[in-house]
Amino acid sequence: MSIKIAILWHMHQPYYYDPLRKKFMLPWVRLHATKDYLDMLLILKKFPEVKVTFNVVPSLLKQIIEYERGATDIFFEYSLIPAEDLNLEQITFIIENFFLANWDTMVTQFPRYIELLEKRGRSYGDLEKILKKFNHQDIRDLQVLFNLVWIDPLHRKEDKFLNEIQKKGRNFTEEEKNFVLDKHLEILRKIIPTYREMAKSGQIELSVTPFYHPILPLIYDNYKAKECMPWVILPENNFRAPEDAETQIIKAIKFFEETFGFKPKGMWPSEGSVSEEILRLIKANEINWIATDEEILGKSLGINLRQGDKLISSEILYQPYNFEGLNIFFRDRILSDLIGFVYSSWSSEKAVDDFINRIKNFPDNSLISVILDGENAWEYYKNDGFDFLNNLYQRLQLEKQIETVTFSEYLLLKPETNSLKKIFPGSWINANFSIWIGHEEDNLSWDYLYKVRQDLLNFQRENPNLDLSEAWEEIYISEGSDWNWWYGDEHYTETKDVFDEIYRHHLINVYNKINKEPPAFLYVPISKKMKQIKPDIEPKGFIYPKIDGRVTGYFEWLEAGKFVLKRIGGSMHKSEGVLSELYFGFNKKYLYIRLDPSCSLKDFRELKFHIHIIEPKKIKITWNASDQELAYIYKEEDNLWIKSGEIENIAVDLIFEIEIPLEMIEVKQEQEVCFFIEVLKNNHSIDRAPSVGFVKINIPNPEFDKLMWL
């Protein structure tokens, strides 16, 4: 007789690939690959009697495989460039972004890293002053330390050369930097084979999640949210796609089998989100078990499982259930959250003692399910969680009263299971879907998705013989849960604007795949984080420049506003960026925009400039290199771009200049104009001005010019 515990580590990262830029815009798959995915297996491997389940999301595996095949991210690209060869924009990016690590548990382990952080400032402002403090060696050390600190301490300890680099601590060479980066790829290539090997040994079970980590009950029918959230404000459109929900399941099972050589028996639905309709789809696709949160069980049974944090009846929770032939395990919320959110601040010995003693208090024959994120928690632990995991597995292997099992292994014992007559719809968070629907941003995201999918369906009906699989893939990616995780005000990330752009770029790419013009609304950010970016210089008076593509005289743009684009922060700096400075100004009749390149613009054949006016009305002004004589004005009507005029006074030579009649864009005196500019090459966005947010211009009254001289 023993107490059985089934531990599941859920391995997932959002899909960071931007289809318009053709690269990963954020590095977290690569960095968690070097910090978490492999060492989690290597730590466990030392304790062969301990059984654990690892849940892997296909979209994560897909990204790992794409890295193996040569895909890259902006952070990696900027790390590769020799410090002496970096331009100002790239150096700015590195100084801003290469401290993205937990300062308390990661950065503080390296004195030189702390020194560089203090040199930049923990909260920093004037980048121009900061840039002057950093020499080439500082930047190279920062390139090395950022990538070194994201390699797990276990790898750094066991690899002789990494250990020597860590001990050296500073004054790194380009050769040492390249070695660290090579180690990233070496570690990454070992991950999937090691999972396969350990699954074959029987020590771990591998389970799966629907392909792009969607909230399946909401993909099936997003108005389902009303059942568990009667108060919710629903999106304008009822997104209902049962066929997509099943496709996400089928694609996941197929990809899993192609990757590991066998079919999964279990599934962790994304965020533990369930509904009766979804469970029937999962069962129909030959999955034997799923898991979700204890609160779903309580609401399905119509009882309270806990009084406060105290479990009222362990017998009810600590057993599998059955719904129409599908086995369901319900995680212990307290035990799971202790590992995820509490034990990181304890000593590993105290934390493991507390965890083991809690388990011992439960009766024999209990099956305790502990399920949580298997990667993000560890950066808050000392030594990246090694001490805690090592002690935990050691104790679990020694304890005679406790037996670790995988979920499928437990079901082979043919335990008695109680049937559930109904399943309450919800997720592991509050047994509802409030993270992903109901907030203004969430609902707008759903409406964007609905409209794009409807357009694709209509196109498919009109073109039944075309292969639209690539366009549908963009829809499936857009159905992932991670976009709406960051929309709304429940969670915060410094890179929310990045998620917003990537999400809308996948929707835009649906139209690119079917050779249609994307609708106007897709160029309007969903995130309210999009904000006005203050210029380096505010406009001081009316301007009357000659539009000839050259700086004709010193005074023609002297009174204009100005952005030095390479100084504007944010994670959306482009490695292919072509813009250096943005000037803007006006007089009584015209709005003027000037763009200065950071490189030669002599070859215009593939470039397009899009000026997106988002206030007071949605208007797009486009200039195409193939038709240099004119720019075209499009107004938004019923989510379509309708051509409304032409602008002749435009010139592109050493610089880009355009004169926009205020009347043509329906702007009156004393109104605000908000805009941003995109540069496209081969229909792929390669630069943006400003890199985040928008420019706001207050069109003054005719007396503005006089008032500025008072």
C-alpha cells in the first residue's frame, strides 16, 4: 500500500515566429531550451525509480526543430555580430534588451553582469548619455553574459569550457562568445532525442496539447464563456469553429507521432481548459486521459472541495474520473501552486520537507496529481531549481510510503473510476475563461479573428480547387491562447506590443497567402499599450519644404518635429531596419513627412512605404517603388480600403519626402493626427517609424506661426 503521486511538467512557449519578418521576434524558445528543457531530464535521469510525465506542446517542438534547421531570432543575430561591427541601433538594442533575465537569481551570479547593469542603470532614461559609457569590450561582455546566464547552471558546471568562461567572468573574446552561442545550438539539438530516449525507457511519459495551444472550448464556441461567466461581456461576433478545434487536436497527435515515433495516450488541454464538447472530440481521437484543475471537478459535482486552502475530502479529489469513456485527472491546486509560486523563496530542504510531509498526511491508495508549468518557475529558484528538484527526486525515490507514477501507468492498474454526468466548462484559472475573453482587448482580438476567418471561408467557397492550407495554418496559429493571455490587464509583459504585432501579422498573412489586400482594421493595434511616442524635437513653426527627395536647404525642415529612430526603445527594433530619422511638420494646408534612411535607398524596386493614419479617421497612404510618381490615399469603409485620391507631390532620392493635403485626409485645424509608418520589402515589414506606438500631431490654428514667435 502506498500513496501515489503523478507529477506533470507542462512545457510550452508562445509561437514567436513573425511571418512578415520571417524570423523569431523573441528569443524565449531558444533561451528556455538552453536553461530548462534538457536539464529537467538530466536531473531526473539520476533517479531512475522516479516516474514523471512531461507534456509537450507541438508548437514548441516545431520551433525547436526550426531552430535546428537554421531559423534564428533577433537576439541571436545581434549576439553574433562582433562588438566592433555593431551599428548604433544594434548597440542600443543590446543595452536595452540584454538584461532580460531575473536580476536576483541570474544576473547577480556574475559580478561583471551587475557592473554592466549599474552602468546602464536599473531604470534608465537618456540613452544617448548611456551609450557613451559603453565601449566595445563592455558590449561584447554583455553579449556573452546574456547568453551565458540563460544556459542552465548544470550545463555550465559540467562543460569544461563553459565553466572556464564563467570563472573568467569578463573581458571575453569573440571566439569565446561564439563558443557560447554554439553551445546554445548544441544543447537545443539534444532536447528532442533525449525526450524520445527517456520515454522509451519508461521513466517518463510524454503527453500532448492541441497544436498551437488554443483554448479549445472557446474555439469550438466562444459564447460558451457565458456558462461559467454569466456576467461576461462577449465579443460582437460569435466565433464558432468546431472543425478548427478538432483540427488542432488531430494536427497535434500527428505531429507528436512524427516526432517521437508513437502516439500520445494523454493530453493536457491548453490551460486545463475543458468543456463537454471538447472532451468528446478528444475521446474521438483516441486519447485515453486528460487532466485539468480541481475546481472544475468541484463545480462539475456541485460541491466545495476546500474550506479555504484545507481539503475537505481527499477521497473525492485523489482519484481518476470518467466522462463518456475518457479518463480525467484533477490536479491538486495547492501542491501545484506551492512549487510554482511559493517554494522558490524557501531553502530547498525546507521546501521539499514541507511537500513530502503534506503528501504523507493523505491516505494510502490516494492518487495525487501535481501539474504545473515546467519552465518559467525555475528562474525564481536558486540555482535555477536544481537544488529543489534534486532534493525532491531524491526524497521521492527513498520514501517507501510514496510511489511516483505516470498517468498511463496508473491506469494500467485498472483503478475504480467514478463517472461524471457533466463537465463544468472552464480552465485551471478560477474555473472560467476570464483571462482570454471579456476584456475590451480580448473581445477585439476575437472579432479580428472572426472577420479574417469568415473572409477565408468565403474565398474558399469561391475557389474550391485551390490549396489554402498555408492560409489556414495562419488561422490555427492565431487561435493560440497566448495572444489573449497578454491582451487585457490581467498580465503584463514589456513586449506586449510585440505580441500584438505578431498576432496581427499572422492575420494579415492570411490575405497574403490568398493574394488579397488585408482589411484596414488589421493595421490598428489591439493593445491599448500603444501610446504616443514623444519626439526628440517638437514642431516650432510652419514649414514650406521643397519636395525633391533631397535636403535642399538648412532652413526648410528647421521648424519641423523630429524623431531619432535608432534611439527609440522597445523590442521591435528590426535587424533589417532602413530608417534613421523621421521629420514631420505642417502649415495651414499641408502635412509634411520626411524619412531619412540609415542606408542607401538607391534600389527602390521592392520597397513600399505605408503611412497609417489612425486618428481622426483610418486612412492609409501608400507609395510603391514600382510607381514612383504617385502616392495613393485609401479610406476605410466597412473594413475595406477604398481608394480615394492621389498625391503627386512626393519625392524619393536621398530621402523620402511627401506633401499631404490636410483636406484630402479630412483633417481640420485644431485636430489631432495620429500616425505611424511601415516600410515593406517583398510585402514583408522590415521597419517601422516609430518602432512602437504612434506620432501625434496637433494641427494648430492659423495663428500658430505667429504665436511661436511671441
